[in-house]
Amino acid sequence: MPSFTDQLGRIVTLNHPPTRIISLVPSQTELLYSLGVNVVGITKFCVHPENWFFREKPRIGGTKDIHPEKIAALQPDLIIANKEENDREQIESLAASYPVWVSDIKTLADALAMIRAVGELVGRSLQGQALAAQIQNKFDGLSLTPAHSPHTAYLIWRNPYMAAGSDTFIDDMLRRCGLSNVFAGQDRYPVTNPSVLAASGCELVLLSSEPYPFRGKHMEELQSLLPNATIRLVDGELFSWYGSRLLLAPAYFQDLIRNLTPLLKSRE
């Protein structure tokens, strides 16, 4: 029986090539679709591809509130999860009954390793290697030249405000954009407030579209509290999804920095 090592160092043994896969992670669900793999169950947050979410695939709950009875009914021969996005106790419980492969993503290198590993795991090794190489090439071609490295806060939540800190995939993406994370060196997702942001010398605040759905009204609210900062809404999927959606991220980052540079220069 073939065995595979996941990104937590766990050994996952499969009795046969998997044909009934459940994905508990939105970005990895989209990856499986890109690899041409059959998926029998997804979470309610797996919104890509759209036809799976709205039409074709049973949903087994949220990423952190999985319904075991729905999973059992689908009789999976492989479950794909993530250390951060899924609940540890639930994953350990599932692993007692099913093969569960868990990713752990903090950098682009981790994401590319995951894509190659999942490709091998599901019998799409060549496709996984090709996709990882394509993503790497797009990031290698990323040419960002901001006037300087703006002190930046990337907010993921409101009431209370929470930011992306060190040792996160978002932090790695910010650095690849030439942005200096004001919460580097702190907790992974520190709680903050406008006073702390102002005291940090923050020049740029990025409001993510997920997990909290920041909108224009929130941008205006923060702008009134941080008049010296540039505040923009950004596509959270392109900063935090680590599957095949990474193909779209470099072009998005390029346009974002190009559009922000004149605004940042005007505030110098």
C-alpha cells in the first residue's frame, strides 16, 4: 500500500488510488479541480469552482464545523485538510477513520511543495509539477518597484480589528509585493485598533475581502481615523489562497502596486 508524508510529517497510507476525495479547504478544493480530480464533498466556503459550490458537490459544513455524519455518508477514501484552516480535534477524529492528508502553508515555497505533493497523492503528479512550475515562473516574473517599502497593515477582521502578522502566508505575499508588514515579529494574527495603527507609522492599510468582508464604508471609517494613511480594499483570495489561484496573484499584485505608488508618493 502506498504511503505519503503530509506537511505535518504524518504518514498517510492509501489502500488504493483515491476516487472519493473530500476537501476541507477552499483553496485546495480549487486545486483539485485544476488537477482534474473527482471530489465528492466540499465545505460551504469552497466557492471555486462555482459549478461545484452551487450545483454539483455535497457540502459537509464549514472549515471549522465539519459534520462527521455527512462525511461518513460520502464514504471518502481520502480527506485533504489544513493545519490552520481546520479544527485540530475534528481532524484527529476523522483521521481515526479515514486517510487524512494535512497541509501547513506559511510561504510560497510551502504552497508549491503542497501542490506537487497533492498531485502525487491523487495520481496527478505530472500535472501538479507543471502547475507548481507555472506559478513559480509567474512569481519570478513579478517586477515591483514601489518608491520605498511602505509600512503596511493587512486587516482580516473587524470588531475587533485583527491583522496578518509574522509566520503567515499573507505576510509572505506582502513581502513579495515590496510591502513592509508593521505586524512582522508579532503574533500570527494580532488584535489591533486605530490608535495602535497610527502609532505604528502605518502608511498603507489593506482591507481584505475575507474572512471579514470589508467594504467601502469600512474603508471610509478607517480613513477618518487614520487621515495620514492610504487605505484600500484588496482581494483576500489572491493574498491568502495557496492553490491554483496563485496563478492569478502576480498580475494582481503588479497592478495593485502600480496603482498605489502615485498615492504613496503623494503622502511622502
